[in-house]
Amino acid sequence: MHYPESSFEDRMSTVDFRVGERAHIEVDSDICRSCTTKACVTACPANLFVPTGDGGILFNYEQCFECGTCYLLCDKEGAITWTYPDGGDGVAFRKG
């Protein structure tokens, strides 16, 4: 079966982000400084992890897909704390 191609913008138009006041992912930048791979930066499909000049990581949870990739790839215990968003918050996908 052949599916029609769609742009990234088309796909993103089917996503709603219901941003909660509480971040469901927290990053401990102090622990991240000792990481040599920074796998979260390259693995996050939403590009929400940004390395800082001092070796830490900045993270912005507002457009997170909640896939858990960052949490699964991180090999520094305690660097990433991942929980589900509060009820009604988080990502919601619609039919395109």
C-alpha cells in the first residue's frame, strides 16, 4: 500500500500540546556534565534537548511527544526523571 507523502508541518498540525504547569520530565544538568555521549540531544524526535556551553543540558518539556526515548537512552542514573503529565495535560494526537 502506498501512503501519500506529507511534510513535517502537515504531521505537526495533527498534534496538540496541552502544557501543564508541572514538567513531566526533569533534567539534572549537573549530572549531564559528566556525560560524554549526550544521546538525548540526538535521539529526541522533537529536538528538545540542547547542550549548554558548560557541558550541561537545557530541556524544554512544552512540546514533548512523551515517547520516553530520552529516559531509555540516558545511561547516567538520575540525570533524567520521567513521569506522566498530570491528567488532561501532555500531547494529544488527532487524525490528520
